[in-house]
Amino acid sequence: MVSAVAKSMLRPSPGAGLVADPVRPLPKPADPQKLARVLGGRLAAGYASLPEHERLAAVTAVQDTFAAAGELTPDRLFAADLDPGRLADALRRPVHDLADRSQSLYEELLRLCCAHAVEQLTAHPAFAARAAVEQTRRTGALLREREAALSSGVPGPARSPEGLAFEQRYAGFVARTHSRLELFGVTLGGRRRAEWPLDTAYLSLAVSGETRFTPHGEGPGVPDGSPTPVKVEQALSDRRRLLLRGPAGSGKSTLMQWLALNAARQTFGPELAHWNTCVPFVLRLRSFNTPDGLPLPEDFLSASGVPLRAPQGWAEELLAAGRALVLVDGVDEVPPRLRARTEQWLRSLLTAFPQARYVVTTRPSAVPEDWLASQGFTAHTLLPMEREDIRAFVRHWHDAARQECAPDGERELLDRYEASLSQAVTTRRDLGRLATNPLMCALLCALHRDRHMHLPRARKELYDAALDMLLVRRDTEREISSVEGAVLSREEQTALLQRLAYWMIRNGQVEAARDEVAAMLDEWLTVMPQVRRQGDAEQVFAHLLIRSGLLREPVPGYVDFVHRTFQDHLGAKAAVEARDFGVLVRNAHDDQWDDVVRMAVGHARVDERGRLLRQLLRRADKVRRHRHRLVLLAAASLEHAPELDPVVRREVEARAAELMPPRTPEEAAELAKVGELVLELLPGPEGLDAETAGAVVRTAALVGGPAALAVIARFREDTRFRVTYQLSFGWRFFDAQEYADAVLAGASLAESFLHVVSPAQVRALDRLPHIERFHLKGNLGVPEAIVRSDRVRRLFFNDDDALEDLSPLSRMARLELLGLDGCPRVRDLSSLAGLPIERLHLHHLSSGLSLAPIGRLTNLRMLSLDYGPRGIRSVADIPTDRALTGLGLSPRAAHIRLDGLGRWPRLDWLTVSGAAQSEQLARLEEVPDIGMLQILNDDRLDPRTLARHRQLAELSLYACELTAQLDALKDLPELRRLSLSRCSGTIDLTPLAGQEHLTIHISPGTDLRGADLLPPERLKLLPS
């Protein structure tokens, strides 16, 4: 018994997972001499061309290095911060008698031995206790060192006692400042605003996804060949620099508030756990629209209204150490004349502090999508809320309202209101079009409650009703009056707020100094004596700030509107009343004036609407670079014109028709803003090429509604991939069963996957027994309708963190492709044995998942890995004797060596990741006869090493940095396609200009030279 207990105490822990297959686990760890010998043998296959005596010399040199260093005690490993690279650097010694290849083996073997040595220490049962002691000692030493530095007058860095204490104070301030969300309409008219705990109120929204780099998957191969929406947390998880684009009210600022709160509290979930070490700095660009310029790190706190004084150098050290989270909100709120200055400021920060994390928000049209792409920023767009998001928001809003109210009777009413509105937003087309972002959803919730379930149908009516509710009715109904010494009617408040809004719009401001506003009010009151008699400008200002519900004081001394939408609505009315139609037309090309112009059309009288719309069209003819934008703006404004001269309406519609059909997803998104009018102009499917037909379907899907469904149904028999992909994509915008019956039941979808993203869609699958390919995204499990079908051949699961049991798949006798991506609870692949699977994609799975069961997949031809399978050190360890034709090793499988690749002579496509695998490929004596090669994340790629692959037809380089130019690719006679995605540095295409058979695809923001030498049909843009 004692022996058993002793053995259990000595049993090794799993370790830190630094290496795939540790050498001889505890209780008898291998010493460094044995590590070098065993691991040298493992590396031998990769150096097969190296003479045996040179290989042994390299191994001996590593053993001598360890012998010279002495015993590797735990203290020495802790001194290297348990970093194998630092340990190798500390141990390395000059070895002059090794040839170049032997020297490479020495370096690789030394690093590998150090990694195994650290792994052995972390696997020891006493490691946790020893690490705790070490941490305590280091903390004490650091504090003593900092105290000594402070006493000697040396300024302390961020980790000094003063710095650490300040960090705690600052985190507390940020948490308190950002912990509450103003939820529009929950409490109206009272003295305090309606606030709700942000961590409860926050609703995770979807953003546009990236095109994942998948083996053989650019297009119909696997479902993620095209971008699919992802939750914003997922988009942030593996990016240090993100540009987030979204229209007004889409939740950009709320997201920044949520990021700041969680960073301050260190409460990010698993996807963003590595952000918990960050210190947030919230920089709202609206506050810096002055000649004084933008803040330096030492001014971040004061510039953002934080009344705390940081230790000297505190912010700068956090930025340099990579612990700063810089949240830059509102590029669109910077006047166009100052945006170049803002860009230069950001570039300077990135150059000085490249390790910090940056999130930047903007409206979509304020800057190009590839803005700062060359600086490593990834652009994502916040997408309109879908049905499930809207229902969740309605539920959240009413939960907050129930917390605010006391009487049980009102709670019962709120239950009825919630049920009624949830039903209305999914059945009423007019409401569904309005409820596309958090602001509009909150407006609908508030008005639905205030008007006892009677809602306006048009956007302008919605804003007017909201203003009526905010400015008059709630104070009147609650018998609140003259609290600030002034009583203003709705018309008087509106007149003053309109003037303020229009002044701010004309001057490109989203906030104004309080004393400046008071001075303007004093001027405006000269023509409002009835108000002047009630009090001075300060009293009137206080009334507007406290009672109107439309103004707020974001930082002391400054005022803004609670949302830009109200500023635009009021400013547009002021412009119309001032007959400033020329001003509106002159600024219509500026994205900041989009909503102002559209709302002005709604406010104007019939004859004024006609003149304004015609002036927009005339300016479109004169200013060619803004032609499309101005015509589409005029067309989008028609929905705000309930009454209009028919001749003008036909003229605008005719000009919009000239822009038909859309040809790209970007054009589809712009046309969809026009609304239902565009549906009557959409052609097809006859006479349209595949790309245009797909864009037409996407336009209709984004518009939505019964008429859009009819347009999409015209394309349901189209079998071209670009069209069928959009048929699948459009399902999420409609009632699941209606769309299934009207479109999908008659669509073959050909090479496309049917994208299933909601439980409602899962329930509709019984209506679609003919579909052969499914892509399930989210926690949807394994739908019975798919398992029962005898037609399903391809099945892909994405981001299902609840999926665990794969046994239902054993009934799918025709399954040829299976993908598991982001399913961490899957622990066993045994259920797949005997299935006719030919292609298997295993991405982002648990590192403990064994590949052993794939040995029983007798039809397997293609295998893609993006995780570290247990026991797989090299390609030779992959347990299949099938003759694979495709192998993908994505970044999480970058540690797998390529030894044994020659066992598959028919290998046609290959993906490798990282410099190590890329260099191993270049060293292989037997050159694989591949036609498609993808190289990911190689920061020192020499294109000359690729010239040996004479059969190469497609070459894709993703996130690579080239050490030489592309001249060598001219020696590849079969090369037809070259993709360069997110590759850093300047890439010179001049050597390839003469390769007339070669088409080059590049990602936005790539720094190119010689691009002008290629015709447009040979140089294409990849999706961002």
C-alpha cells in the first residue's frame, strides 16, 4: 500500500506541453547526455544526406555543451524563466569544427534538448510548489530592488511598488467608469439615466469573418473557403491589431467599453484569456479634434479624462512591454482634414510600441478597408443583428426594465410587451428593417413600451416619436417640471437642440465645450424672449442636459448627444428650415453627412425634396469620383420621401438602375442600403455571369423581406458555385422554414455547403433531404435530420464547444468529408472507423486527441491538421498506410517534422507552417511532386528554395516575409496561380510581369512594386 502511494506521488504530471513526445517521463528523467543522443536519433531522418560521422559530431557537440555547462538544476531553469530559447542562448558555445549542415543540426538539437529539459521540470509532481516559491522570491526581490531604486531617487518603472499600486487604482477607476451601460429608454424623464451592469447587458455581436487559409479549400473544397461571420471575441482572440468597422449605433463604442472593463477586471473568458494581463487605455478621438494634436503616452490618462496621475514613464513601459491595450474609438469622428494626422499618430505609436495591442473603430466609409493593413491591422465589419440577436436584445432590455420598476402589475405588462415585440420584429417587415443594431432595437423597445405596443413604421416617424417621448411626455406624465428653474416646451427644446446639432455637424464635431454651448445658447435666446425670462443660458443649458435625455456630459466640461443618430436627425431638420440645401449637396460625398442628407429628404416639403434630389444627381454628373456614392445616396433617400413628384422619383430610379447589376459583395452591400426599391431593378438570372449573379442574390438577401425572397427564388436552380454560396449565405436573413421552402427545397447547391447557424435552421433541415453538404457553426450538435439522410457526403463542424460524442456519425454510410474545427471537447475519433471518409480536417482540437483511429479509414486520401496530436512528432508517425494525395499542416501543427513525407509518392498538395517546416521541405532529398503548395507564417522564406518543385501549378504564401525577390518563380513552367496574403515587406512583381500564364492574387494593403506592369486580369484582390 505504501509503495502504491509512493508511486502515485511520483507519477509525472502532463507537463507544460512544450514538446509533443517527452523523452522518458518521470520518475526517471533522462539526463542531458541521453536527451542529446535520443533526440539526435529522432532528427536523423531530416538530415539523411548528412554523413553519419558529421551527424554524430553534432550530437557530441551538444553533449559537450551540456557537460561544460554543469548540472541543469531547477534554479538554472527558473533563472532562464523556463524559456527553452533563453536557456539555449545561455548554454550555447562556439563550435568551430562543424560543417554548415552539422552546425544547423547542432542548433536545432540544442534547442530541442532545452525544450525537453524544461518539459521534464514542469512535469515533476513538486513543480507547482517549487514555482510558487520561486514566484514569491522573485516578487520579494523585485519589490526590494524597486524600493532601493526609489530611495536612491531613480524613477521606478511600471512594476515598482508605486507603479503596481497605481495600476490597481487605475484598474479600479476604469472598472467603475465602464461598468454601467446607458440603456436607452429603460428609465426616461427621471433625474438619473437608465444604467445596467455592462457585463450583464453586453450582447456579443457578429463581425465579418476572414477567409481562412485551408488546404485545397479556396472555393468549394471546404466551407471556410469563403468568409463566414464570427463573434467579435473570436475575431479578437488571435490578433494584436484590429480595425473594427460599423455604422452608427452598431455597438462599436459599447464593445470598446466592454473590452476596457474586462481588461481592468481581468475577467476575459477563455477565448481572450491572454488579454487579462493588459492595461486598457480608452482614447476617444472626438476629444482630440483641436490644433493641439494627439496625446503622447504620458498624456493618455489626462487626455481621456482620468483624474489620476501616473508615475513617470508608467504608460510608456506598459506599451513597450506589450501589456497595454490601446482602444482608439471613432476615426470617423475626426474631421477629414485631420485624418491624415490621426493616421500618422497611429503609425508612430505602432513603430514605437509594436508589442502593444490595438483596437480601432470607425464607420465603414470614413477610411478604406485596407487602412493600416500594411501595419498588420485586420479589418472586420460589425454585421447587422440577426433574428436571434434581436430576440436576445429585446429580452435583455425588458429584463433591465423589470429591475427598474417596482409594481408587480407593471412587471406583468413588461412580460406582455416583450412577447409582443419579439413576435413583431420577426413578422413585421418594417420593424425588421429598423431593428438592425443595438441603438435601433433600444428605440423600438422604449417606444413599444411607451406607446403600449403601437409602433411607427418609418425611421423618421420613429425618431420623431422618440423625441416626443424624451422631451415632453415622460416629464409631463410624472409631473416633473421646472426642476432647473425653466420650463421649455417641446418646440422650444427642439429649436435649441436643432441649432446645436447643426452647428456641430457643420463644424465636424461630435462634442462641444460646455462654455461654448452656453455662449451660443445666450445668443440664440435673444430671439426667444419667453425662454429668456425663465432663466439665463446656464439654466437653460442645465435643463437641456438633465431633462431632455438627448444630451450628456461624457467628460467634465464637454457635452455631446447621447447618440450621433439624434444629432443627425435634429441637424437635418435645422438645415431644411434654414434652406441650406446647397450645404447638404456640397457635403453629401462625406460619410459623416450620409444620414443628415437622408433625414433632410424626410424633413423637407415635397418641392424641396425634389430640388434636393435633383441637385444630388447633378453633382454626381459633375464630380465623377463621387458619382456612384451620390446616386446611391439619392436612391436610398427615397424611402424617407413619403410624398414626391413622380417625375423626380422616376429620374432617381433610372439613375440607380444604371448602376445595376452589382458585381461584387461590396457593391451588393452599398446597393442594399437603398432598400426595397433596388429589388425591382435587380436582373437575372438570365445573362449574368456567376460573380454578378452571386452579387445580385447577396443584395436581395441583405435587403430582406418577401419581395427579396422572391428575387432570390429566381436563382434557386443555378448551380454555379458563386451563386449557390450566396443562396446558402442568405438563409440567415429570413425565416428559416419560409426560406427553406421557397429557395433551398428547389436548390441543389451543387458544390456549396449549406451553412446552418441557428437552432431554427436545424429544425428546418427535415425539409431539405436532398442536400449533400452541411456546415454547422456554433453549438448545434449533430442534427438527427443529417444523420438520417442517405445523401449527406460532406459535413463540417465549426466552433461547437459542446460537441463531444461523435457516435451518431457512425450511421452516415456515405460520408466522404468530415471537418472538426474548434470542437475542443471531442476526445475520441473511434466512431469514425469504417466510414468511407476520404478527406479529414482536424483543426483547433484538444492536444490529447489521438490520431490512432484514422488508421481504420481505408478511403482516406487527404488529411489536414491544425492541432498537436498526441504522439505525432513527424509525418512518419501519422498512423495511416493509405496513399495520401494531400496533407495540410497548419500553424498548430507546425512542430511536426516532415520526415517520412516520401511515403506518399502521389502527394499532390501540401501545406506547411513556420520557418522550420519550410526549411525541412527545402532540405528533402526526394522532392515531392506536388501541384499545389501553401506556406504559412514563414518569417524568413527564400523563394529560391521553391524552384525545385517543377510541377507546381498553385503557390500560396500566407503571412510570410521574403528574404529574396520572386525571380526564381520564373523557373516554374506549370505555375498558374500565385497568392500573396498578408505578406510583410515590399514585394516586387517586376520579375513576373512577363509570365503571361500567371495570375497573381494579393490581399489588401500589400506593399507592391511593379504592379503597374501587370494587366488587371492578371492581378486580382483577395477577400480581406
